Amino acid sequence: MRTVDGPYLRIVEQPKQRGFRFRYGCEGPSHGGLPGASSEKNRKSYPQVKVCNYQGAARVVVQLVTNTAEPHLHAHSLVGKQCDKGICIVELLPKDSSISFPNLGILHVTKKNVSKVLEERMIEAYRMGYNYGIFINPEIDVLQGEVRMPRELTGRSVNLISSASIHQSKEMDLSVVRLMFTAFLPDSDGGFSRRLEPVISDPIFDSKAPNASNLKIVRMDRTAGCVTGGEEVYLLCDKVQKGQKFAIVFKTPKYRDQNLQKPISVFVQLKRKSDNETSEPKPFTYHPQIIDKEEVQRKRQKTLPNFQDYSGAGGGAGGMFRGGGGGSFIIRSLKFPPCIKGHFFQGYQTYNNFGSGYNFSSGVGGGGTTIKHGGCPRCQSSCCHYSSFDCTITYTAISKLYLLICSVLDRTFRGLHLGVIHSQTDAVRNLAQVISGLPGEDIINMRNDLYQTPLHLAVLTQQKEAVEALLEADVDITLTDRHGNTALHLAAQQKEDNMLRLLLKYKPVVQLTSIPNTAGLCPLHLAVQANGLSCVRALLDGGADVDVQEITCGHTALHLATELGNLSLAGCLLLEGNAYVDSVTYNGSTPLHVAAGRDSTKLCALLMAAGADPHKENFEPLFFKEDELCGTCEEEEEEEDEGYIPGTTPLNMATSPEVYDILNGEEYQLTTTVVPPQGDMKSLSSDTKQELCQALEGQTGGWESLAHALGLGILTSAFRLSTCPARKLLDSYEVSGGTVRELVEGLKHVGNSSAVSLLQAMCKEPEAVHTTPQLTGNID
DNA sequence: CGGGAATCATT
DNA sequence: TAATGATTCCC
């Protein structure tokens, strides 16, 4: 097409396609220029074109054209600095090869003026020779020789153009335009008459147009439900343009197969009736109906013919759902109150807040919600794989076994005595294996009304054998309860790490460590939130990704630990888990931002020691564009470039001088040692300390426990590297201002009686010595 | 800039 | 006519 060596025009930066509002004339000028596609809050950019294979002056004309296969002139106007008569003309300086357009506004023509304005636009384009490449009228279109002087219009041309404008205005979509750039190079006379091939940008959609919004489901309060339907789901929806969010509440429809045996994945998506625009689908899981005890009991009595009822082949109760996501549901929606606009909602609390604070009565919803059946639904013939003879036998067997397992686990969960259970765990193991070998049914994965599987219950009730039995029986470890928790999530929240380690021994479980529950939290996050150091360790040992982000804000475990002010967890994540110290959340914040923000000297020191960057900018602008703040600032046409607005660094966030100093690289140790330690550890002789060390080394796990008891747990890993960890511990404790009295308490706590008596014996003496005050009176 | 009231148009 | 949606204008 284009010769390689000739000059040509190329779009270097496209305009941003969405989020920009076309303005009416009555709204006045100065509403900000059309941004470039890669423009961001802190770093603005604008549409830009480049004249390639050319150096020298040029003139670039920008016009608005329609978003149709054959471009027409658009009736909207380009307005702004170098704009006139609806088009923009700029001169490219010889020193530049590209040119950007920082100040393009799009003026929305009113409906009744469309044809009038369009006609003016066409006439002007024709006069100036700017009608190349756009379709007006065949007879007009052929006349597009290079123009040195404005063309005169014949009466006939005027008529043709007039009728073309009337015709075209009828079809014109006023909610979308494209930019057409045409470059003109100077001819020998210096006139810009050498026209290059025009280029047309991507379409730009008016953000104010009713259907401009991208439909998007930002979050749903639940991602699973029962096949029977009728459960409320709250959707948080985004209208892609900044911040505006809607909540939609709907009830799940019945799944078409009420006899579903295994959970099935479907999709939820928003669908706008007017233009069939749809959002990205979000997964949703339908769980089988939970058959309650009486039901099971009743069915157990029945014989063969009813088995089909149970397994899904027969036309039992429920009746088939029409399928295809039929119904239009009742959609109630509301706009969020302005006070919370622009923020992400964290956790359920907020949901509850607005849920109870506002009533969802306004029937605003212009959209509909569709449940799309995704994936391959299980065929209805799940029981035709084995003969009816087998059915008779297995059915009874299954029922019995299932009841037993359920009752064992269920009763346990309701607080029945563990002793009773333990005697049955072998039975459970056997049963689990037997059952898993049975064809057709999936009983060991069956859920109760909280969507808990036997595995969930076994973990919750901390039954080691039951967990092992279930794992050996190859249960589905991926199944989630109604909060999206797998058994691993539940284990991660426990005080002890034994369930967790048990689960993690099974390789396939490890991949669950990166799965978020419905609150967006992975097991590691849950462990941190539960202040479960041992669980954190277990997860790290088990191969969990230490830097995994939670879904809502992109926090890592280190962010969360910092946010909670939990020094030992943060230390563990850094030292043992080798966590990336400068991981960033969705808004670009590092753990050090968090620590500085909460004014925590210790955490700042820890993070700095781990190499955190105190100058890292997040995406929160450090300041906003100066309004009337500084009268001294001369406003010399700084429209040209909005300038770079920096993000906020941890240093910016420091409020106390201590934190500020630490972030500036001052040794934390220094500041603490400059202040003389309050403690009296110095009063202990080196011999005493030596004996103390021995007493500690003698006790297995002694110094580690003591370290935790003294609040120095965070340093255990560091101590461990030393040849004499106990000694290191005591030194650190002394430096940090520890007292003998608290040391004794700590030793008592860890049950090291020999060390305790050792110290209590020594403590007497120094006190006696100190009772004689020295008077060096030198009073004048 | 973005929210929203007012007004116009359509069903 | 009332209800709903689109357009325009205002702050």
C-alpha cells in the first residue's frame, strides 16, 4: 500500500475511548481535554500523531468523523486552543516529528442543529480541501485536488451538500466520533498543499450518553447457591466511567436440573436490553440441593423404583427449569450515596451497612441479569452406567453409610463429645473408602445446608483421622462452603497448625493456597488475620505463595500484617517467607506506605531493614491540581501540559519525626540505644548470664519460647543463625531495655524453673549495694 | 470535571 | 396520561 520511504502520518497515541464527556455549547469551555489512551491520573497524556519519514514543517488538520465504515464528517465540533469552525489546525515545527493534542474538546451539537451544522462543516471542508477521504456526495467527492486557494462553490455544489447533510444527519450517531488527522506538507511556494493520506483514530464514546457505560460486575456478595434458586445475590456494578457504582439485587433462578449431584459452574452477567451489551461473565456455582435428614430417612425406606428419583434420572419432584437463563428477574438497583463513591468496598461490613441503610425500592434498573449456563452440564443419565440390580444393593448401602458419616461428623460439629467420635474414626475411614468406591454417587463430597462437606467438618472439628480418611478417599478438596472457603481456608484460621499441615501434606492441596474465598482472602491472609503465626509458617512451609494478593485491594500478607501492626508476623513473612518487601496493592501502596501511614516506628524499621523503598510512589496523587491555593503561581498557559503529579511516598506519609528519620535511613538501633535503656539487665554479672544461657540451652525450645514471651519472637530466625542463640537473645533483650523482673516472668511463663531460681538468687545482691547513696556534694 | 435537575421525546 | 428514557442545561 504505502511506499516504505515516503512520508506518512501515524497515530502515536490513540485518544481514550471511554470516560470522556462531550459538552454542549451551553456548558461553556474549559472542561479538560480529550485524554490519550494511556493517560492516567498522575501521568496525563494526549492523542498524538507523528509524521514519519519526514523532517520539516507540516500542518495537521484534525476533524471529527463518524464511526461508520465509510467515514462521514461529524456534526460535533472540535473545540479548544487551535480549533476553529469545528476543526483543529496545528503547525508542526521543523524540529519536531510528532505532535500531541492536549486540549481537544468535543462540542456536542444539539439534535435540532445537526443538519445545519453539518452543512456548514461540509461546505468549509470542501472550500479548504479538507474533504479528502470522507464521504459527502459522489459528485463532490471526486473534486479533491490539492488546494492552494479556497475553492468557490457552485450553486449545484451547495445544493448537493445541503441535501447530503440532511440525509447524513438522520443517521448520525451523536454518541460516538473518531478523529481524522490529515497532514499537509509545504510545497515549493511554502503553502501547505501536499496532502498525506489521512488517518482515523479509534472511536471515542461520549461518557454521558446513556448507553456509553461498560457493564461490569465489580463484586458479588456470593458466588454460589443452591439449585433450587431463590437466593438473593448482591452485585456491585461499575459503570467504568469513574467511580459510579450501582448495586443490583436479584434472586437466583432455579437451575434447570434440580437433581444435580455435583456442583456445577455457571456464569452471571449483566445484559442491557436496549443494545444487548453484556458484561464480562462472572462464575457462579450451583450446589446440589441438600437433602435433609427426614428426606434421606424416608428415601432409605423405599426400594428400587425410587432410587432413580434420588439419582436424577427420574422425573421426580422439581420439574426441569426451562434452561437458557430464561427469566428476567426483578432487578432493584440504586446509586451509591456520594459519600462512598470512588472507594472500593472492603469486606462484608460495608455491604451490610448500605444494605440496611438504604431501601432498594427504586425501580431504576435499565439492565437485566442473565444466568448463562456455562461449561458442560452433567448429562441427565448419570445412573445409566450401572444396572438396576446393583442399584438396589448399593442404594441401601450408600444410604446407611452416608447417614453414618454425616451423623458422625455432624454431631461432632454440634459439640458432641470427642471421645465418642474417636471410637468411630476407623469406621469413618473404612466407610469413606467404601463409599468412594461406589459408582455413581458422590456422597463423600455432599454438602450440608451451610455448604460444608465432610472435609470441612472434619477440619473444623479437628479430627485428624477423619481428615486423613477423607483425603485418602480422594474427596474433592476444591469444594467451598458458602463463604467460598475450602477446607484449607478453614484450617488456616485455626489457632493450631496441625490441620493445616495435615492438609498440606497432600500435594494437590497446595494449589488451593492461592484461591481466594468470597471475601477475596487466600489461606495465608486468613492466617495473618487470625494472628496465627504457626499457621503462617505451615503455609509457607507447605509452599504457599507468600506474595499472593487478596482480591479486594491487592494486599499481600505483609500488607495485612503491617496493617494489623503485627510485628512478629511481618518479621516472619519477611525473614522466613522471604516476602517481597515492596509488593504493591492496586493503588500502588507498599507495606511501608501502610506502616508509615499508621505511624509505626517498629514496622517501619523492620521494613526498612528488609530493604523497603521509602521513595516508592503509589498512585494516590500527592496533591491535587492547585486550585486557588497559590495566588503567586503565574498561570502562564499551563494548559499546555498538565504536568506530572507525583504519587505519595512512604516519606510523604510519615507524621512523626521518628518514623521520618527511620525512613531517611537512620538506624533504628541508634535511636533506641541513644536513649539509655530503662532496663536493669546490666546488673546481671556476665557469669550469671552465662549460667542463664546454659539453663536455656538445656531446655528444648527454651530460648525460642522465651523470645516469644519477651516480645522478641520476630528475631528468632536471626538468633537461630548464631552459635549461641540464647546469648543473642539475652543481649538483644538487654539492648531493648528489658528488666530482670520481666525476664523472670518470661522464664516462669516458659516453665524454666532452674533459670528462674538462678535469677531470683542473684537479684538480692545488687539491690543491697544500691542502698548507699554516694554524695559528692559540691555546692557553691 | 461530574452530578443531577429540567426539559423534551417516546411509548 | 403516566412512565420511562434521552437530551440539554446548570452548578
